[in-house]
Amino acid sequence: MMAYSEDHIALAAEYALGTLEADERAQVETMMSVDKDFTAMVEAWQHKLGVLNQMVGSVEPRPLVWDNIRAAIGHAAPQAPLLLPDPAPPVAAVVEPAAVAVDDSNVIAFSTRAKRWRNVATFTSAIAAVLVAMVAVQAFRPDLLPEGLRPKPRTQVVQVKTPTAVAAATPSAQYVAVLQKDGGSPAFILTVDEATKKFTVRRVGPPADLGKSYELWLISDKLQRPRSLGVIGSGNFTARPVLASYDADIVKGATYAVTIEQGGGSPDGKPTSAPVYTGKLVEAVPSR
């Protein structure tokens, strides 16, 4: 890209501001028609200053302002005629023996350059001041601004995440025991959850004996006698949480047996007959 002087940069900036005189604007437009880089510089200035201008909204003056202006114009006193001073008497010209010609082109160029940059700086400073004032009013007194310039209310959505239970995130192991007689067809299927120790008995074989009850027992060498886990219901499934009071090693290593007791189960918490169906737990679903 071509290197431009400060005069060229100032001309481009003032052209974007719209403060050039007619001959200077014609000069800039001529340069833009033959120099693409200069055109790009002018467009860059227009983009920079245009964004600032768009940030300042237009405010319609109140009718009272125009009424006051009209009243002031109507009541203004007539202006006195302009009187020019009398011309001074001619003074005899003194001829210098040797006149020295002074080249003031640099002074004129510097004055023009300073004027251009002063115009650019004044315009941008004014816009910056307006923006600062608008920000202050929006922060402290937004009701003073027109409806279109007032800040919009902000709505903040806060998402609260509740921790997920560890047990739900990590499935526990499942154990199954097939309760059968002498390796025959399964009579009951016992399922135990490792975490909760809740068991479920599924009836798959024997029908319900009239007047009798099937009772489930836990038999372990770590216990002095078999422990009743309750009567198996007449439905297809029976679920109970009674294993929660036993140690995990006892639950996993015990033998589970079913006896036929009187209606409602053993009266004294001890089996009254030999086991009919037995089985031991095996791990069917591992924990993850």
C-alpha cells in the first residue's frame, strides 16, 4: 500500500466528516477515481466515524424549544446600520533599498494541515463526549433518555445442578439362586441386589398347597440355626428387604432353602420339616 502524507490522511478524514470545501472535495474524489489505496483509506475513515455517529440516537426537540426560538426572533431589536470608519490619510511610501522576498508556502501549508486535523479532532471529541454522557445517563438516570435509547432489562437464567446419587450412577451387582429339588426343574428363582440386599422370589414351578405355606430360610455355618426370611406369597413374585440386617459375606455364601410349613409359616421361627428346594447365590450381573 502506498505511503501517504499527513495532508492526504487529513483530507480523507475531513472528506468522511463532510467538512471540506467544494474544491477540496473535488480533489479528493479525483484522487479516489485513480487511486484504489486512497479510496480504501477514505472508506476506512467513513467506517470509523460512521460507527460513532450511529451510536448517537437522534432526539426530537420539544415543541417548547421551537416556540422560544420563534419568540426570540420576533422580539429581537432592529440592528443598527453598519458604519465603516473613515479612511486614514495616505502615508508616503518608504522604498527599501533591497526588498527580500519571503516564501510563506510552508506557513500556509502548516496552517491548512493544522486546521484539518483540528476539525477531525473536534468532531471525534464531540462524539466521544456525547457517548460518555449517554453512558452516564443510561447508568444513573435512564428515565431521562428517549424510549429507543433506554437500556433493555437483562434476564439472567441460573441453572442449578443437583448432584446425582452415586448408587444411581453405578449399578450394583445382582445375585441369583435357582431353588430346586435334587437337580430337577427350578421351583423358585431368588434374586438379591448387592447394594440394597433386597431379595425377590419368583415362583416358577410348584403350585400353592391348600392349607400349607412355602417358607424361605437362610442357612449359614456362621449362624447357629437357620433364619426365616418369611413366607413366600401366593403370587408370582415376593419381595422383601429382610436381608439388610445380615453381613454381605453371609448373604453371598449362605444356602437358601424352602420348606413346607403350616398355613402362615412356622409358629416358633424354626423349620418343622426338611428343606424341599435349595440353592446358592451366583453373581448374574457384575457391578460397574
